[in-house]
Amino acid sequence: MDDFVREKLIEWDLQKWMDKFEDEEITQESLYELNDELIHKLIPKVGPRLTFKKKLKQLKEEQNINQETVNLSVQEQKEAPDKDQVLASTSDKGKRRFEHPGGSSKLQPPAKRQRSSQPRPYLEAIVLSDVKNIMKFVHARLHEKDKLSAFLKKKISDLETDKRELVGVFGKTGAGKSSLINAIIEEKNLLPSGSVSACTSVMIKVEANMQGSNYEADIEFITPEEWKDELWSSYQFLGDNKDCEMDVDNDYHDISEKFSALYGEEWKGKSFEDLMDGKYFREIPEFPQSRRKILTCESADELSAECVKYTRSDSKQEEGNEGKKWFWPLVKCVTVRVPNNPFLQHVTLVDLPGNGDRNKSRDQMWKGIVGDCSTVWIVTEINRAASEKEAWEILESVSSLIGNSGECQQIHFICTKSDLLDDSDDLSSAEFHDLLTERNVQAKDAIKKEFNKQSKIKKHFTDDTFKVFTVSSKEFLKENYLSPEDTEITKLQRFLQDLNDCHSETVNYVKGAHGILSLIQGANSRGVDSKKGEVCEELERNMSLQLDNVRKEMEDTYTAFKKCLDDGVEKSKCSYGEKLKNFLYDGKNGGAFYNLLKCVIENGGIYKPKKGKPINLNMKLASCLIDSIGAEFRKTFPNEVTCGAFNGVIKTFSLDIDSLIEKYKNAELQLRFLKTEEENIKARLSRIIQKQKKNVYSSLTETIENIMEQGYCEALAFTGEDTLYNMRETIENHVHSKKDMFEQAKNTMLEKLHDLMVYVLETLEKTMKESIGLSFKAEECLLPDVSTELEMVKKYYDQLVGTPDNEISLTL
């Protein structure tokens, strides 16, 4: 089993079955070939097997859509008329060439390149392309007849990474999210905006099209079974509430708007079974077939026009659009891909609804995306931004998901339409500019003060992680009164460019390549033979001491978690009765509360209104446990990249290789590789911990939710008179009979924490042991001479880590 399969099993919460996959030697390549019979053999239990099959299907779909990235330099080379001047000497004799694996074993050195005045990102793209080509050539020259060669081929393959940063964009209807995204990525008409009656109704991802020059939209639908379930539950709700007075903002209006968008007024005379008739889906054959729909256009305007019926709701039918169908009720997510966009190279912007979705499939995807966001943008109009209730409610409702249960490092509170100023008609341009600047400064101060009042949000985020921007998309495009810098759009663009982290990507690849080539050349030189045993002893001694440090820190962490959770269990047992009473009673009578309670128990204890705060009874019951562990959890698993999990003990793990290089000069090449390997495994484990800590944290609420499920089902079975009374009694009695659920939740969290710590320790030890062994203990084998390649890559690496910006030389 390779790292790819191992990490996927962890990501899918199926690590229990790792041994089976290890025994059968399942690799990334063979994973995609598994059929139902083989999957049944690997995972005999029905529940986990179904989860695996679903995740594997999604992975295959992503693989089909996201083919291997076309390198930036290839595109640049195709378009640039003077590429030969930039990339190589005009002399054919001096050009570098890559020989066929069956030909010469020497790589021809590249032609001398002149120092270029091109910007650093462009030059780094060329460097990355060069080094990738070198490593492909080396990979082809290695065979797999011995352990070291197979190990080296795998390490070269592992150099390829596609790190994407997610930026979640939240905001109420009309706040200007679409206009903001359009302005920042400089695609004026990409996402539709401007209609008062229309709003974005689905999750929209915006990322770079690295495959070509077209604008694309990848539309993922919910399944027909999920839509049928939604129809059924909506009809149940409508039947129960047909005599109620309905406000335009309530569930009745939302259901009516959704059905009318897809079916027109025809749905009102049909049963939910009738609405599943295939005639309603003739225009979207992909939906009944559970396939994605791909739209490809040459311009942003054209794609926007094609996409609108899949992404937007329009409560007012414009003239000429009567009877037009809108398919957004069936859409799970739309991924828009933009060609040649430097702001999106490794960044995905996601336009998100604030409270998730009542559809379970969409809500699950929403939770996953929100939890993966490294930055969150809260978008609101500058007018009364500090006191804007909905914006702060959105941030509060997601604070736990993006905090301890997520990866968010920064929150940006973005005030749009900052160019609007009351009573400005008689002002000169200079006066208008000064007043605008003063008003924007005051707005920022007011918002920061309001942030300090948000106690629930402050549990997860400090002042350092919260920034305020006052932006004007309109002024950025027109420059009537404000410069681009004054609109602060450029500040957000610079933030995205930093997030793209192209420099880091290039350095990491080149550094990894340098380490691998060092090991190959070191193995060929045999200069360290007499000192092998001595070097290995020192390395293994250092590793043992470092692993003891990691183990000790993890034991302390487990003890601290247990102490906090024990306290949370006691508080939960003392307070759950009062929490239940406050939710089920306390002045809550009549049809309105009956409808609310029924919605809560129908959805497993959770109700998400279109506006306002979501209700989560499971989280209310788990609140003492969550509060008890919150601070310790943030300390153990910080989101900030400068810190590190388990009080930074993984980050500081070191075999003290620099000192060993000084002591054993003949072993320098092998030790250089081990230093690279040490850095790589620490980075990989940090990513795994960041993903897995979400499962640890969410286990508290999930355990309560699972235990409460039976009670919700029993409460939902009541009909007729006294239904409200019976529902309340059933929920109360179920909680009283299951009050050991708090202890179970504690034990589940501790078990998941323990499993994560064991995996990290074992992986760290196994990886470094294998690397040390193959570096110094491997049997002699035939490896290619890579002295030329090593020299080239070393020069690139030295320039990348030691040259100031814009001073990378392409002269080798």
C-alpha cells in the first residue's frame, strides 16, 4: 500500500481497514481498478464498504475531470514569440535534449541562458518545468529490480503535489459577493450580479482552468433519490401546514419558490411521485443518469449566460422569461474554471450559503468545504456594516466549523460598495475622496470593536486573525474618484497571490529533486562504505531520542484531554435537564413551535432556516463537552501555520543532520537526502493531522447525534391530538435513559485522538527507518549516473533559496 491509498483511507475515516489494503498491496494505480468483488474482499462490512464505494466513485470522477496539470511554462512558451531568447540559446548545438531511456545515460546540459528581466513567478515556472523534465528523465532510467530503485521511483512520483487553498466567501443576498469575486480575479462578467430579485442559490467554486484556454463550468447534481426524498419531506411539511398563516420568509415560501423554479405552477396539482416523471428532466439528461454536466465557452459572458439557470433563483420572472426553467434546485455544486488567471493558480474561491442546506447531500458538501477553508471572507455592505446582524450571525454559525473543526487561519470582513456616500453631489473630487477615506477608516474601527464583543467567535479566533477591508468593485473598474489601491481590491489580489504560494511550490519540488539526486549519486560514489555502520548508529540514536520526545508530548496531550473531558461529562450530567427544558418548553406552545420541533426531529435534531441562526439540539446537549475541550484543543491543534500540532513537537523533530554532515563529509549526499526526507514527512504528517483533527473534534457532537437518532424517530411517529406533548415527553425520556451518552462521547473522542497519535508515531518512525536503511544499508545495485542532473538542479536550488526577488538567473 502506498501513501496515496493510506491517506485516502484516513481521509475517508476507513483507517480500520488499512491492514487489509496493506496485505493485498493496493497502490494508487490498482485502487482505481477495484471492482465490487475485490472491494467486498477488502471491506466485508456493509456500512464501511458502501462508504468506500461512494468515495471511490467521487475520486474517479475528480480524476476524470482534473487531469494532470498543464505546466504554466508550456502555455507561456506557446504564446511568447521570443521564447528561444528566454529559454535557451539560439544555437542548435547548445540546446539541451532528453535522451530516450534506451539511449545515452547522460543528460545533455542545457544551453547557457542569459539573465532575464522577466518577473520572478514566470522564471520560477520555467525552473519548475526544467526540473520536472529532468526528474521524468531520471525516473525513466531507473528500473524496479531492487528495493532502492523502486524506492527512488516512488519518491520521484511523490514530488508531484497539487496544493489548493480554499477561500470561503459568505454574505447575505445583495451584499455584492459576485461583483467582488469578478473584480478581484479581473473577470467583469463571469458571475452574474446586479439583479435585485435574483440571488445565487448554490455553491459556486471558482478556480483556474489549467487544461486550456476556454471558460468551463462543471455542474454536479444531487441524485434522483435525494431529490425524491426532498420532494416527499416537502410535501409532508406542506400537508401539515396547509391551514397555517405563512410569512413570506418562512419554509413554505422557500419550498414554493424552489418547486416553481423547476416545475412552474404545475407542481401545485401534482403528487410528489408525479414530479419525478422523466419529462421534467429532458433538458438535463445528466440528472437522471447521475452524471455531471460540462459547459465550455470561449468567453466569460457566454459562460455566465449559460450558467445562470443552474446557479440563480429569480423570484420575479422578467418579460419574455415566462415558463423558463431554472435547474438550481437540482444542483449540488458548480465549479467554474477560468483560463490564464494568475490569482487562481492554486486557489479556489467558493461562494457559499451562510447556513448550509436542508438537503443532506448539499449540506454534507457544504460542511466539508467550509471545514477546508484556510481563509473566510464575510461580505457585507458598508452601510451599517458593524451593526449588520446577518453578517455576524453567519460568522458565529460557522465559527466552530472553521475553527477547531476546520483549517481557517484568517477572517476577512469585507465591506462592499465603499464608494457610496450620502449627500456627495456638491463635493469636488478631492473632497469626495477625503470624506470617503475618513468614513472607511471609521467603519473599520467600528467593525473591529464589534468583533471584540463576539464572545462565541472569539473562542476560536484572535484579533491577529481578523482583518477588515473596505472595497469598491465599481471604482476599481472605473477609477472615477479612487485609485485601484484605495479601493482595496488590489490588497485582496496581493493576498491571493501570496496564497498561491508559487515560490514555495517550486522550492519544495526542486529541494525534493535535489535530495533524490543526491541519494542516487551518493549510492554510486561508495565513498562512505567504511563509515556506514557508524553513521547509521548515530542516526538511529537521534531518531530514538526524538521519537521519545514526540511520544511524551502525546501522552501529556492525552492526559490533558481526558481531564478536560471528565469535567465536561460531569457538567453535562448536571445541566442537560435544564437545556432540554429551555428548548422544549419555556413559553413555547401552539402550532408555530409544533412545526419547528417537527422540523428539528425530522432532520436529526438540526433545523436550518433560510435566515437567522440554525438550531442544533445535538450541539446544545454536547455544549458542555465542547466548551470543556475547546481551549486545550486549539492549543494542541492550532490552525496557524507558524505553530504546530502537539505543541510543535512534530515540527521540531530533527535527526540533527547538519551536524552529521560536518562530521561525515563522505556521507554528505546521503545525509542531504535524509534531511529532505525528514522535512517532507513532517509536512505530510502536518497535513494529515490538520485533516484528521476535524474527525476528532466533531466526534463529540456526532456521538450525541447518533445516540439521539432513535429518540427522534420515536417522537416523529406520533400523530393526532397531543402530538406536541408526546413528542416532548419522548425526547425527554430518551435523553434521561441515555445520559451515559456524554461518557460515550468522551470515550469516542479519546479513541480517535489515540488512533491519530499512534498513526503519526508509526508513520514517522517507519518512514525515517526505511529512508535511513535504504540510504546506508541497501545492497549494491546498478543506478544511473546523475552527476550532470545533480549539478543542474543544485544550481537552481541554490538560486531559489538564496536569491532575492527578481534575481533568478537562467544561466547554467
